[in-house]
Amino acid sequence: MTITAMLLFGSHARGDEDVYSDTDLLLISQDDQPRHIQKGHLSTSIYPVDDLLKRAENGDLFVCHIVREAKAIYDPLDQLALLQAHFLLRASYEQEIQNASDLGWFIIDYGHDSNRTSLLNRRIAWCVRTVLIARSAEQKKPVFSADELSAFARSDDVLKLIKNKDTDRVDAGAMKMLHEFLIEFGKDKFQRGPIGYGAYLKRFSDTSNTVALAFTRAEGDAAVADY
């Protein structure tokens, strides 16, 4: 694999990291397909530059994160500046908000039986962060840190739900806080009345909700292992 740039982003780039924070790296490579590798607190995203440029022109929220706050560790071709020059915010991030809301409602309906508390907490935080980053981006002022997102939402509960991603404990109030958050900032459930597990899976597949699909697969794997 040929690496053409290494960029640091997230809390370590902002300077607001704590002992639980991941070190987030973006490697720009000549590989054909994007991929992600998580090893402990090292989170590495690998993308080809052509893919990143297309995402930049489409206002992709991940690339928004990069162009707004990444710092170059190794970038001889000045590819960070190239992405910044090509990035355009979209007027609407409705699909991102809908996907995060769908997963949030699924967690409320079925997360009580989760076999993987740590993963559950991380996915709750992902739902909250995605919705609020998208909402702030629609206002042309995207923010990313937990403190900024909490201030944007004017909610201490937001800070609790995001910070809880670093624990493996069950927070008795998390589901109630998530429910109230989705009512205020997210999208309604995609259908009225009780929604079956299978209906959620079909929804995730139909909407290419890759994060939600990966979460349900991980939950299934954990259930098999526990059995």
C-alpha cells in the first residue's frame, strides 16, 4: 500500500483529547476501496484521493470533519489543501439525519437486550453526533467536539450521551435521553406503530445504512458467542 498523505483529525487534532480518546488518522492511499482499521485507541481510515475528492464535492460529513480540523503529519502533495479547495457544504443532510435516527430508534426498541454494552454506547454517541453535526452543517457552521455539539444543542444530555461512548457500563437513563434527543433533533420513526426487528433490517438495507447494518451484525455475532 502506497501512502501519499497522513492526516490527524478528531480530538487529538483539536487538542481536547482525554485519556479515553481515540487517535484518529486518515491515510490517503492508492488503494481502490476505502477501509477502516480499529486497534485499541488507534482508529485509522484509509481512502484513495479520488474517492475523497468526490465526497468533498458532495459535502460528505466525514470529509467536512477532515477539511475543517485535520492537521497534516505527512502531506508532500498538499492533498489536505486540495480537499479543502474542493469541499462544498450541502444545503440538506436529511439522509444522514434519517439514517442516524433510524439506528437510534432501533436502539431504543431493541438495545435493552444488547450483548455488547460498549458497542451500544458508541453507537448511541454516533447517532447523536451524526444528527448534530448534520444539523450544524445545514446552518453552515459545522461543529464536531462533544462540548461544541452540546452547546449547539443547548443540552447537557448530549454531552453525557457522547462521553458515555468511552465506558462499558449501562446508563439507566441513556434510552430516555436518546428518545428525547430524537424527538427534538432527529427524524420520526419510518412507520407508525411497533416495528419488528426484520422491518428494521430491511430498512437499513434499503437505505444503505452501513453503520446500522454493521451494528446488527456485531450484535448477532455476540449473541452466538455468548450462547
